[in-house]
Amino acid sequence: MIRSVSLDRDGIDAGSYPFSIPAIGSLTTLELHPQVTLLAGENGSGKSTLIEAIAVAAGFNPEGGSRTMRYVTRPSHSDLHERLHIVRDARPTRDGWFLRAESFYNIATHIEQLEVSGYGDASLHEQSHGESFLSLVLERFGDRGLYILDEPEAALSVRGVLALIRRMHELAARGSQFLVSTHSPILLAYPGARIFVLDEHGITETPYEETEVVELTRSFLADRGRFLHYLFADA
């Protein structure tokens, strides 16, 4: 399990990618919750870049999968992982996954080629994107695992997100740890989680109610007509 993640700043070129991203460039030490840590922020804020680097530094394949899966379709990850220092706690892990919605097709294909079981009754490719995503989480994720998820809501309906939260709660109670990047106000509502917002000011721990995605969603649902009126006012 991961207690904290820190950045080795010696010799960093602040103008080069990914250190030119404000949240990445200002990173010192990120203290993770022992059960669930959530990363929020706008597109381009560095959420996926950071979570990918943490996963690679923790021993996972950049494209996703378990620690034993090694396959490459198109290398696209940054070298940020080489600069990260991970401090682990005393809890041993016996399972783990790096799961990212954008490369899930590659994972499903690799699993099919390996002809391994434990991912539900049907092939992951014979299920919808959301169904196969949940099958992996429900059937493959187990106790005392380290699970790093990059924007899982991209594959899921609202019901699917709720099912994911339920499974996270079950596994966290049995010793698992989750690190998740998300745009979902529902997923951000996971009780007791540490929420960090990445933006132009850096990385800031933020209460659920004060995250921008929650504020915008609340405003839209409270009066969508008025919200859309102002959105289209200059059109």
C-alpha cells in the first residue's frame, strides 16, 4: 500500500513536460488516505499524468493491468515516474490493478489472448464497455489490493458508478486501497475519502462541497433553464 508520493525536484526543467503543468510542477509530497484517495480537476490539469506515473512507479504496466501484465501497443507515458518516490506502509498487498478507461480495450484483448479465467462468465469483449469494466472490478478485484483507477466513470452509467462505489467500500473494508482520478461528482462523494484538486494553483486538499465539479453540477440541476440561458447568452 502507498502512504505518500513525493517528487524529486533536483535538476528538473520547469519548462518541460510534464513539469510545466502547474499541479505537477508544484508537487512536493502527496499524503494518501489508507483506503480511498480521489483526484479531481479540469481536463489538462495533470490528473491522468500523475496517476499514471504513480501506477508505473508502483510497478504497473503504463497501459494498465495487473503487476504481472506486460504488453505495449503505443508507449505514450511521460518519464514522471522516474522522479517519484513512493513511501509504502506496513500493510502487505496480495492483489493490484491499474485500470484506465481509455486503454481498457487493450487490457480486454490481452486477457483474451492469455485465455485466463476469473473475469465473469463471458469474454470481456462480448460485453458492453460498462459491463466488461464492472465485471473486471466485481470479479477480479480482491481483498488487500492496491487499485489505481483513471477516470473509471468514462465507461460507466450512473448506476455503474454507484456499483463501483459499493465495491470499493466492500474492498476497502477488507484491507484494499484505492487511488482514483475522476470527474464524477458521485464518485467524489465516497464517504471519508481524501479529495485533492489539481489546478493552476497546484494540488489542494478540498472538501467535497467546494470542488468545482460539485458546484457546477449543483447549479445546473437546481435550475438548468437559467444555467443554459447564461451559457448561451452570447451565442
